[in-house]
Amino acid sequence: MFQRMLRKEITMYLFHEEIQHWKDWERIFFSIPVFSPLIKKIMQIEKLRAYEIEKSMPGTNAVFKAGNYVIKIYPPVDSGLNGILDMENEARITRSINAIGVESPCIVANGIIKDKYDFAYIIMNYIEGLPFRIAVKSMSDMEKELIGVKLRDITNKLNVPSNHFSNTNVLLDVDRQSRWEKYSKCFQRERLNYIKAHNYGKLVLVHGDLNGDNILINSNGKISIIDFAESVQAPKVYEDALIAIELFNFDKSLLVGYFGGCNSDTIAQTCFDGLLIHDFGGDIIKHHLGEYRDFKCLEDLHQRIKEKFSVQ
């Protein structure tokens, strides 16, 4: 009798996978069969029409397209991340971004669905456009400069003081220091000393992850910004460093458009300062500048960045 009741209770769940740590989530967050029952139920709860479910951009969260909507489901706390807090932050920030005139998705609904786990979700309108990483491949140098100028106009609107992150300290947050543990002890020590001594200026709202998938460009050259899940309050160099290296990949025309008349040394210094405090800084260095072992001290990194920009 107990076994029959247990089986019946299990079949009532819409989500059947086990999530005990991040690897479990990473294994299934892109799967339509796994999330389809949850998505259909969420659309029903929000009184939205059911559409065929398609894959969308991969990322930390489970993101799918359904008709004219994009639905994002956040990992439950069992994964090691606080999806509910992330959803609340992203919903609040996205609405504030809509209000200041930055082209971005409008939130149709957000909430929490209680199933085998508590899943936070956001439903947004779908925005047409090519991801930057694809669109940029067919651009002329002049078109790249223009896109750089447009993106600078957007970040100038976006990167203003915000009251959304009163308890966040990207400069010295202990949790963020663990991401630099692959670097030498000397490098880690010099990095912390530099951050403590350097005047980073005022803190502003930054998107935090303006990579080639989170910027969409439509057929008229209009830019839209999506996915504010990594937004935080930080110095402006936090935003600009990722744009110059991760998004632009040192492309001269894009850099000229975005940074205007700044010389290569100024841009290099911006990137150096920004990478040292960025959540993804250590990984960006590895992907674009060299292996962990190449940087035994900060000066090694500083010189490598200057070299990359001096050849532009």
C-alpha cells in the first residue's frame, strides 16, 4: 500500500529529475523533454497561450522559446544557486531598464512554481535579432564603428548609480575571491592589494555579461540587450573591460566606435582595472590572454594587455 501511494505521489510531479548539486542541473537545463511539463503548467497558470517549445540561448538558467515568449526557469536552491533571489533581482532590474529607454525584453510574468523543487521563472516577450557574435561577422569596418558608438550610447544610459544592490560589494566580496584560486599566490595577493588601494570611482549599474549572445541586432541595426541575470553594481570599468576583450575581441573598428578618441594605453588600463574585479575576469584572461601559469604577478597581466592593444 505504501509503495503504491509513493508511486502515485511521484507521478504527480511535473519535474522528475534529481538535483542535488550544480552538475545535476548542468546536465539537464537545456532539455525540452525535461522542462516541457513545467513550462506548459506555468503558461497555464499565467493564462498564456500554449505554443510549441523550442530551445533558446544556452546559459546558467533553462531558457526556452514558446511562440512570442521566452521563458526562463532558474535552478532550485538544491543546485547550489539561489534561483529565487536571482529571478527577483533580474525582474526588478529588467523593469528598471525598460523605464530608462534601453531596448530590452518586457517581462510578461514572473513567479515561483512549486513542484518537486521550487522553480523561479520569468516570461518575457521574444525579441527578433541576430546575436552580436553572428551579426558582426558580416559587418564592414564602418558598420562596426557605428555599432560601437550605438553600444556606448546604451551603456552610458545603463551605467548609472542604482539602489538595487545595497548589500553587494564586487570589489572585496569574499565569495568572489575563490574564482582566482588557480592563479599564483603572488598574483592573488597583488590583486587584492591593488583593488584595496586603487580608486575605482563611483559604483553604477552594470549588465555584467555583455557577450556575443546577450546583444541582439535586428535588420535595421537596432540593438537590444537581453539577460540581466549577472547585473550588479560596480565601477564602469567592470562593464567596459568585458566589452573590449570578450565581446569585441580587440577588434580595432569596434574599439574606435565604443571608446572614441581614447588611446590604446587608456583602453588597456581600463581593461586591466576591470578584469581584476570582474566575476568572470579570471576566465576571460585565460580565454583571451594566456594560461594561468603565464601570469605570476600583476605586471605580467598588465604588459600582456598593453601588448594586445598596442598592435591594434
